[in-house]
Amino acid sequence: MSLLLSDEQVQFRDSVREFTRREVTPELIRKCEQDRRPPMHLLAAVAANDWLSVGIPEEYGGSPDYVCVALLLEELGYGYLAAADLVYRALIHGAGVLINHGTPKMREELLPRLLRGELLFLNGISEPGTGADASSLTTKAVPDGADYVINGHKIFNTGMGFSDYVVCYARTDPEAPRHRGISAILVPTNADGLTFREIDTVGYRAIPTYEAWYEDVRVPAANLVGELHGGWSVMMGHLEKERMGLCALASGATRRVLDDTVTYAGTREQFGRPIAAFQAVSHMIADMKVLSHTSQLTMLQLAALVDAGRPARMEASIAKIHCAESYKTAADLGMQVWGAYGYSTESDVNRHWRDARLMPIGGGSTQIQKNVIGRLLGLPAAT
Ligand SMILES: Cc1cc2nc3c(=O)[nH]c(=O)nc-3n(C[C@H](O)[C@H](O)[C@H](O)COP(=O)(O)OP(=O)(O)OC[C@H]3O[C@@H](n4cnc5c(N)ncnc54)[C@H](O)[C@@H]3O)c2cc1C
């Protein structure tokens, strides 16, 4: 892959690789998974290295290079998805939203703290009746003097218990067509009237997701993000970067499953030889390599397009499908090679198998990406 990167990008990647090797230890991963909390100190350490600046425009003190963003997330994802996910959240759900849609006051107060790794934002879109069809959300925000009062029920809001702000998507104009009556509002997660509970999930255990209830949650009208009723543009405003980030996470994790499985198959002996010597096993590993290699390529191509400011809806959907499904398949193949040890929840490959299952569901499911591809090909719109 180095051929596709500049010398500076290779140097950047190698620094992150070295950091990850040093900081992300098996003990740290075990503790985070047990405690169900992400390694927040790593976000601060990444920020202290000034690595978040690769996702920030020059006018806000950064030096943007989205290939470097992808490399940062990929290398961290190789070490531990939960660590990479935190950085993804800070850059995409935090800084990205503020830079593109925040008010000057929000940027002045919150952006520096985000870039020091002191704050986390989350996305509050999904509701019990609102999954893939995000425009059907029913949470309401009603103006009241200088405030909005929010009432509604959200679900699968990841990070509510350890983040500072939720970008809550609420209906502000019930009469408008569905996409046009939604606003994005910044709500502190400790706001009065906002309660939540952790949902148990099969994977992503260190980055828990939450069900949340808004009961007369009052926030200043100045917390509006973007235009009034313009929440759909905020939600869709950086889709390509969001998908690129998820692809980088999945690509890094896929490469890790591959490397761990190569090592395992070379050392585990049965019938007097390493299991890697059986062609059936080496072919499973070869399939994993193909998935890992092609994930990295589609992810880097998407990052290069984002860097060039070129439209990349098609490439973003292709990459999202490919990286998500490849991680899922590679982790499944990895488990087969690891046999009973892979089936044990004590193994790393088992964690990947569980974590990978989310990828084709969240961040725009595989089926929704296929609808997008169909639409871009000019096929009749899928409903
Ligand atoms: C661990 C986790 C973390 C999450 N974090 C967040 C978060 O932080 N914030 C947030 O707002 N949401 C979050 N979500 C929610 C996530 O975005 C939704 O799961 C996703 O939007 C899909 O919605 P759904 O699961 O309700 O599936 P549904 O929309 O009910 O879909 C069910 C199935 O039908 C398919 N389907 C639906 N519509 C179509 C269609 N038109 N064409 C073809 N197939 C279709 C889907 O692909 C899926 O396979 C999270 C989910 C999980 C599991």
C-alpha cells in the first residue's frame, strides 16, 4: 500500500503504528471490555500528538489530509476498535459537525476542547420506530421563549453514558415534508429530563449504546446546529467522511484478524504439523488476505477522493459495503481457523467476530448502501 502514499503519509502511518503497538496492550483491551468503557486516555494521547489536526481545516488550526485520517483510524483499528472509534467520534461526530454546521460561539467554546480530546459528541437519530428510515423520526422540539423543549424516545444512541453532548435530531416543523421539518440540536447529556439506560449488545462492548428518554428537556435556542428545520443537511452533510471513517476502522480490524490468524495457524499443531500446512486452512487465510487487501484499497481510494473534494457517493457506498462485509467474513473465517479457541469469548478473534457483526448494520446498512448504488445507477428508486 505504501506505493499509494506520500513519504509524509508513510511516516505519519508509521508513527501511529508505533504508538498503537506501545499503548494498546492486551491488558488494556481486556479491562475496557470487562468494564464496558472505552480507553478515553488514548483519545487524549492521540490529541496530544496533534494527530487530530489531520481532520481539521487550516482556518481552525489543522492541516487537513483525509488519507492521514484514514491511516490514523486504520492503524488504531488494527490495535483496538474501541480506541479507533473514539477518535472517529471526536473527528466526525464532534469536530466535523461543529466545523460544518456549528455557530461561531460553539466553535469557539467547544472545538478547542474537542481537539484536546476532552469532549465527546454522539449522534441521536434512531428511535424505536425509526431505523433506516431516519426521516420518520418523531422526537419533537418546540420553541418556548429563548429555549427549545424536547420530548421523545431515542434508541441505540452510542456513548450516551460517557459523552458530553448529543446532537439530537428532533422534529421542529410537523407540517413540513418529512426531510424538511427536522432540526439538529446540541443537548448536554447531563440535561435535566434526559434519562438513559445501557443496552446489552453482542459486540462493541467497550462502546456501549443506550436507550434515551427526553422529558421536557430544555436547552437554549442557541444550541441549534445548522439551519432551523435543516437537520437533514446536518445529518447528511458529511456522509462520505463518515463512511470513510467506518471503512478505515473495519479495514484495520480486518488486517489484525488476518495477522493474528496467520500467526495462530503457523503455531497450532495437529496431526504432527502446523494447521497452516493443510491447504483447506491456508485457503481460508488466503481468502482473508484478499478481503483485507481489497478493503484497504477501497478505503484509501475513498479517502483520496474526499481529500480531492470530489463527489464520492458511489465509492462511499461501495467501500462501506465492502469493508463492513469483509470484516464480518474475515472474522468468521478467522474463528474457523482458531477452532474452539475462536469460539471461546476469551479470544481476540471472538471479539472481532462479535464486533464485526455491527458493521453491515450500523452507519447505513448494506441493504441501504445497495439502494444508494441502484439510485446512482439510475435504477428506479428503491423504497
Ligand atoms: C451497536 C449500535 C450502535 C448504534 N449507534 C447509533 C447511534 O449512535 N446513533 C443513532 O442514531 N443510531 C445508532 N444505531 C442505530 C443504527 O443506525 C440502526 O441500527 C440503523 O439505522 C438500522 O436501523 P434498524 O436497526 O432499526 O433496522 P431497520 O431499519 O428496522 O431495518 C431492518 C433490516 O431491514 C433492512 N431495510 C430497512 N429498510 C430497507 C430498505 N429501504 N431497503 C432494503 N432493506 C431495508 C435493513 O438493512 C435491515 O437489514 C446503532 C445501532 C447499533 C446496533
